[in-house]
Amino acid sequence: MNSLKASILIVDDIEDNLLLLTAILTEKGYQVQSAVNGLSALSLAAQERPDLILLDIMMPDINGYEVCRRLKADPHTEDIPIIFISALGEVFDQVKAFSIGAVDYLTKPIRIPELLSRVKTHLSLHQLQKQLKEKNAELTQMLEHLKTTQAQLIEAEKMAALGRLVAGLSHEISTPLGIGVTLASTLNNEAQNFEFQVNQDQLKKSIVVNHIVRVKRSSQILLENLQRAADLVQSLKQVSVDQSHLKKQEFNLKSYIEKVIISLSPHLEKTGHQLTVRGEENLKINSYPGAIAQIVTNLVINSIIHGYQPGEKGCLDFDINCQDDRLIISYADDGCGIPEEYIDKIFEPFFTTDRSRGGSGLGLHIIYNLVTQKLQGQISCDRQVSQGTKFILNLPLEVQE
């Protein structure tokens, strides 16, 4: 923290001590205020919110321990670091000071270099903790916004798939959050270790310097991961699509899929792929044609982009039939296929092996949500296919409300 901006409150009932400490700290560029008793200190701390408090213990009205307790009990002043400065040098007094929230303890007579070193260190730590708290508040607000978005999607009867995207994003965001929690714990351990060295009179300049370096490095990594979390939340806005047009109705399935294929003809003609639709000509279902259209489109586009090398021509096929009052739609291509080790992961949100080319990892996850939630069915990837990829959709002929 820049000493020209850091404010320090000195609390001591002996005027000579106040004058000495004020002169020393003012000379170093700190903004200094003073209080001659505990009650005045509590009032000034609440009004001015100093960056650091130097607190005597033995005072006439209320002692320094009680002042510290009250400051730590007040949400407006609980984060202000407190360094006790006292003639009481017993271990008991020091332990008591740390137990009620002090960050350091100096015994009189004061050694000026030691005082200045500890003041600088705790001001730096306080600034880093403030930055961490602000970033955590931003992240909390961000997550609350995410929850609000999810609630709005549900209330507006938009696709359950979008709600699943939120859940997927929450899973993905756990990595940077986990790192953040680990680093916060590291910073806490670092502070405790520093306090131990102070209590053992082991404090040296090299220890202080190394401590500040480690704290700054951990804080930088923490901020980077919080930014990563923010970027992931932003991605929700980019992949969310309004599905309010999806309406349930009775329609001829094969005829409808053929109409969807017509809309994809520019993609097929450009690549030279052949696409066929086979099945019962008069099969009607009572379901959501908008969801069927999205599934068909996503499956075909997925094959075109990921299944073949540039210039390679392939065969894509939809097969429709009924089995025991269930609708079975099989979709297959003869492309490069999916490696066995990836099959169990392909429906997970954000999973992709093509992120270098901008793949989002959401295409098959959206299909999965449409099939399992909107259409109340199941989808699987056939492991027995020797070449290419085959998906099997098992759907009800009539979707329940």
C-alpha cells in the first residue's frame, strides 16, 4: 500500500508516546490520527475507517483488549488490522492479544526499524485482503446473476436444456473456484506462519520480503482464476437460445424430417454428402417438431464438421421405426467415428476435442437435453459400429404434458 494514502490510528493514553509515534509515521508519509483513550479510539475508528490501528493495552477507561474486542465485533471495523504496542511483555499477554484478533504485538520500548517494517507488512497484507474480498464479492454477485437467469428461464417456460447449461457451467466453473479456495487457504496459512515467526522473534527482512512475494504471487493467480470464472459465466449468454417457439402438436414425422433436410441442402451440396431418410411414411407422433428440427440439424451439422476431412464425401442416414409403442430414430454417418475413450463423455457440457478450432462442446449436450427433457426419451451412442458414428433415440409417440 502507498504510504502517502495509508491512514493509521494510534491509541495511547501517554501523550509523549503519541507524539513520538506520530512523528515517526508522519515522516514516512503515513496519514496519522491519534486517540488518548479507548472510547475515543472506537469513535474515530467507526468514523474514519483507518487502514491500521496501533493500540496500547493499559488505558484508564477501557483497556486495549476490550477496544479490540469491540472493533472486531463491529462489521464496519472488523477487518482493520490491529497491532498491540504495550509494556506488557509476558507470553500470556501476547497470546491473549492474538486470540481476540490482533495481527501483531510489539513490546515497549519500541525499536523504530521493527515498527516500520511491521507496519508496512501489515498494510500490504490488508490491501491484498481487501482486493480479495472485492473479487469474492464480484464473484458472488456473478453467481447470483447466474441463479437469477436460470429462474427466469424456468418461469418463461424456455427449454430445460438451458437450465442444464447453467448446471454444466456450474460444474465447469468449479475448477477456477476450487483453485481460488486453495489459494485463499494458502494465504491464510501464510499469514499464520508469519504470525508464528513474529511471536518467536524470528522476523527478518528476508522473511518479510519473501512473505510479500509469496502473497502477491498467490493473489495474482487467484485473480486470474476469478477472471476465468467470469468468462465462463459470460459464455452462458452466448450459448443461450430462445426456445419459446417450441409447441406440442401432432405431425407426420418422416415428412417433417425431410422438410428439415431441405433446409440443410446448401451444407450437403457444398460437401457432396448424401443423406437419406427411411421409415414409415404415415407415422404420426404428438410431440414437439421444433425440438425434432433442432436435433436433426445439430446431428447433421456435427457430422459435417467433425466426421470428415475436407473434400471427403460421406453417407448420412436417418432410420425411423416403431418398437413396442416406442419411436426409435437411428442416425448414422460413415465418417471417422468417435474414439472409444470419449464415448462416455460426449454428452457432457463443454466437452470437446476440437476447442482449438472454436468448438464449444455444447452441441451434443443440447441434443441430449432436448431428447431427455423436452421429448422425454433417451439417446445413446452405439459402441458396436465398426465405422462412423451411430446415435439411437428412443422416444414416446406422445409426449406427456
